[in-house]
Amino acid sequence: MIGGSAVAAEATSQLTNTTVDTAWATVRGPLRIGAASLSDVEIRVSGRYPELLAGAHALQHFAILIDQRSKSVALCPAK
């Protein structure tokens, strides 16, 4: 169970340089990433990694800014 949602069937997810076996679930929310608040986000989980994977669909309404010097990421509402 993740956020009250059962984890569904496994699939293979494509990362930048590899693939990983994942299962999916829906986080009912709110899921907060910085100041952004998202609801009903489909995420992927993997036994190989402790993190949740939220993809482009969840972030499609944001511009993502990556500052390598300060090691920070900002989500800004897309215009």
C-alpha cells in the first residue's frame, strides 16, 4: 500500500541509461514537491530503489529548473 492505494502489476520502466522493473500505484495526495502540491499522482516503485518515481505526466504543468551549483531543483508553474 502506498498512500492508501494498492500497488499494481509490474512493468519495465525506462530510465535515462537503463531499465528497471517497477510496479505502479496512485498517491491520493496531496503530494508536495517543494511548493507544488499534486493530487492523484501515478507513481512507480521499485524494490531496487527506496524512492518513488513520478514521471513527466505528473510534472507536465511545471517548468523544472535545475541549479547544479547549489544542488537544487525548482518547480515553477508553466505559462
